[in-house]
Amino acid sequence: MTAFKDNLLAGKTAFVAGGTSGINLGIAKRFAALGAKVAVAGRNAEKAQNAAAQIAPDALGLSADVRNYEAIRGALQQAVDAHGNLDIVVSGAAGNFLAPALGMSANAFKTVVDIDLLGTFNVFRACHDLLNTPGASLIAITAGQAVNAVPLQIHACAAKAGVNQVVRVLAMEWGPDVRVNGISPGPIAGTEGMARLAPGSEGRSTGTHERIALRRWGEIEEVAEAAVWLCSDSAAYVTGTIIDVDGGSQLGDATRRNMARGLA
Ligand code: HXC
Ligand code: NAP
């Protein structure tokens, strides 16, 4: 799909938390295709094993809840025992549903914050002494909700804003040996996230295209390419940043702006 060399990640070990479906599974598959040894983790053991089977014959599918520090530490250790110390860790587990603040219990809010934000802290905190350094690369999967206020998404907005700050603080604390970055996908076709946020769209709603500069939803593989670049030597001087892979979704209503400029 790209100019990345087929062996770009040969000799590297990658752990993808939440890598058992969707965008994160796509990232795990791309890492493996470029030569990395890969482990993925989610809550559901059968789903994790099925995902591993799709990734590579030696990929590990592990069961761990990112809200449980000891469980995620155990999964990371299993990955290291099987494949050697870690070079790449992705924190992508997330939970989401549409609900107004007044339709959300304290536990509902806490549940999403715990999965997305505490989970990211847990994954990164637990992996640190298992990393091959210097040169290790950590990637958090965040979202535009981190910086944009989105109704019915108070839990995800708060959680992902926190994830962005975890990225920035750890980049400061763990440089120069470890680089820490985030990827903020836009609407990605064929994912659980968009099935929840735009129900009935079958993953490719055209009703939302006018707000996107590139006038389409993204593909899982397009997010995976950014992850590959971030953990490659080409990004050796990149840390503490959030890369938007969103077709310009956060720039505003592209159609309206172009009409105002006489371009539409
Ligand atoms: C209001 C809800 C709710 C809803 C659950 N709750 N769904 N409240 N509206 N639609 C409440 C429950 O009533 C409960 O509160 C609390 O949330 C916890 O629910 P549980 O079912 O016990 O939680 P759990 O089993 O841990 O499941 C977590 C989950 C679930 C987030 C609720 O949907 C899940 O497992 N999601 C994982 C998959 C997923 O969401 N993928 C998309 C992520 S990507 P009470 O008070 O009753 O105890 C994504 C893309 C967009 O989101 C990016 C934006 C950031
Ligand atoms: P998805 O398919 O639902 O993937 C979520 C993954 O996280 C699954 O592997 C799931 O497996 C795991 N998971 C959920 N809760 C967990 C927990 N408590 N502990 C461990 N693993 C857990 O979601 P997606 O739509 O591809 O989204 C992936 C990432 O991209 C998320 O971080 C999301 O916020 C971000 N994102 C997505 C979009 C989009 O368009 N979809 C847009 C912006 C950002 P189990 O259920 O087995 O645990």
C-alpha cells in the first residue's frame, strides 16, 4: 500500500491494547506485515485469539482488561516472554455510547473514563520497564473529542482530552529514550466506533461528508500507515504530538467554507 519497506519493523516487538478489532487490529496487522512480532489484548479471550489468527501465525491474542493494572501488566509480560522486549506499544482500547449528560449515571461516565484514560495510563505505566530503549515508541489512539466539545459525548470528550495530556506528559518524562505520540482518527468506515456514533450509516454515511475537507470517511489502513510512520526511524524526532488522520474533519464545514469563498 505504501513505500514502507516490507521488513521495516523486522526485529521489533509490538503490543496493541484493544488490538482485537477495528482500527487497532488494522494497526496490528500492518505491523506484522512489516515484520514485527505482535501481541494484541482485549477483554474477550476468544475474540483476541481470532484476531491473532488473522494477524500472523505467531501473533499472541491475550485477554486483559485495561482497567485492571495487574491484568494488563501480566499480558505485557506474556508478550515479552514470547517475543522479547517491547519496541512499540499502542494503547487503543476504548468504550463509547451516545448519551446526554443527564442520561448518564456517574458509573456510566466513569466506565468510559476508566477504559480510555486510566487504561492508557495503565498500559503505558506497566510497559515502561519492558521496553527496549532507546528507540521505543508509544502511541495512544485518541479522537477529535479530545479538543472539540461534542454533545452526547461528555465521557469520551473528557477521557480523550486526558489521553492527549498523558501523551504530552510522558513524552516529557520519558524522553529521550521513549517517544510518546497520539493518533486522532476521524470517522473511519466499517468500525464499531462509527456504528455507535452514526448508527444506520453502514459505515459510509454521505450525510457527514460535507464537514470533511476530503469529503469521505477514512479507512482503517490509512490510520495504520500513520502508526507505522510514528514508530519508524523516520519519526525519530517526533514526540509529544497528536497526529490527526481525519481528512481535515476538524477544520469545520468544508462545503460551507468553500461556498463562502466561491469554490464549491
Ligand atoms: C447510558 C449507558 C449506556 C448508554 C452503558 N451505560 N451504555 N448509559 N447510555 N447507551 C452505562 C451502564 O448502564 C452502566 O451504568 C455503565 O454504563 C457501565 O456499563 P456496563 O455495561 O456495565 O460496562 P462494561 O461492561 O464495562 O462495558 C463498557 C461499555 C460497552 C463502554 C459500556 O459499550 C463496551 O464494552 N464498549 C466497548 C466497545 C466500544 O465501545 N467500541 C467503540 C469505541 S471507539 P450503571 O449506572 O447502570 O451501572 C469510539 C470511536 C469514536 O468510541 C471516538 C470517540 C472518542
Ligand atoms: P473497537 O473495534 O470497538 O475496538 C475497541 C477494542 O478495545 C476492542 O479490541 C475491544 O475488545 C477493546 N476493549 C474495549 N474495552 C476494553 C477494556 N476495558 N480492556 C481491554 N480492551 C478493551 O473500536 P474502533 O472503532 O476500532 O476504535 C478504536 C480506537 O480508535 C479507539 O481508541 C477509539 O476511541 C478510536 N477512534 C475511533 C474512531 C472511529 O471512527 N471508529 C474515531 C476516532 C477515534 P474487547 O471488547 O474484547 O475488550
